[in-house]
Amino acid sequence: MAHSIISFGRGHTIVCDSKYVDTTQSMLKIPSACTVRVWGTQKGLGELSAHGPTKSTTLDAIAFPLAIPRDAIHIIYECSAASSESFTKDMKKAEAELLKPST
């Protein structure tokens, strides 16, 4: 599964499955994504897209689908295969944390 990192709005950054990124529409509709709260990199989002999340990267699952206006997007990074594999694992952990009952 390939992933994309999307930077938009006022510093918002998400990671999502690339197959849902359709830039031909006026709105990107993304059913499932995680916010990249802490990049945890020395070289920015390019490092994340090439190598995946670091031990310092923090992902937060987003509970509901997103619709992002196309003109709000700053950049879309396509992730490498190795990066996508790492993001799949970390996104599943973030989703499990979101769904865990609060105590």
C-alpha cells in the first residue's frame, strides 16, 4: 500500500493511503488518515516520505473522513515503498489508540 504525506492549511500535515488522493477534483476526499503531530526528523517531510516515521514521529488517527479544498494544499509527498510499510504499522497503532476506551 502506497502512502502520501499532505501538507495543507496552516501547518496541518497528514499521512494517508495514496489511492484516495485524487487531485482532479476541487476537494480531496480522504476516508482515513493520521495527523503527523510531531515529524521527528532532522530534514523535514522529505525525510519522512523517503524513510518513514522515526522513533520521535507522533501520529494521531483522525476519527472521521476528511474533505480538503484543493487550493488549501501546499504539497503532496509520495512515500517510498519502505516508508509506506512503516507508516502502515504506525497508522494501525494510532488507530488502535484512538479506539481504545478511555479510563
